[in-house]
Amino acid sequence: MNVKEQYILSKCKTKAAYSAKLKRPRKINLENINKKFKVIMETKILLVLEIENVEIICHGHGELMFKNCEDHDLMEKIAEKIYSVGLEN
């Protein structure tokens, strides 16, 4: 299955940000993501990343929160990059 088919990108309930959620719940590998992207902050359950001047909160349960970004195509591109690294087995 292609990465783009595995998640949904939508406005959060609060409408303050966008989030990408996996259609089928699964954990993502934060360690792999940490090695590939610029990490601003790291905890055991999430990473805060900066990719193409967009701040992304990457949760271990698979949700991505995009802060201060309205560019849907850019968020799709970033989500695909993150999931392709984090969902590797």
C-alpha cells in the first residue's frame, strides 16, 4: 500500500492546525524519524520537527500536527516523507 493511502490530512477539531492521522492505528518509529529530520525537541512519546520551515509535532501513536501552515500540498509532501521513514519495518 502506498504511503498516501495510509493517512488522512484534515483540520483539527479546534480548527487551529492541521493533522495527519493513520487510517489504521499503529505506532511509528520515532528513532528512525529522529535520525532523518531536524529535531527541535524530543521526548519519549513525541518529536517536534522542522521540515521546510514548518513545525510538526510527531506523536509515537502516528499523529502529525502541523503548526502555522496552510499549504495543503506541502503538508501532504511532509507527511509522506515522515510516514515513509517512520513506518519502515
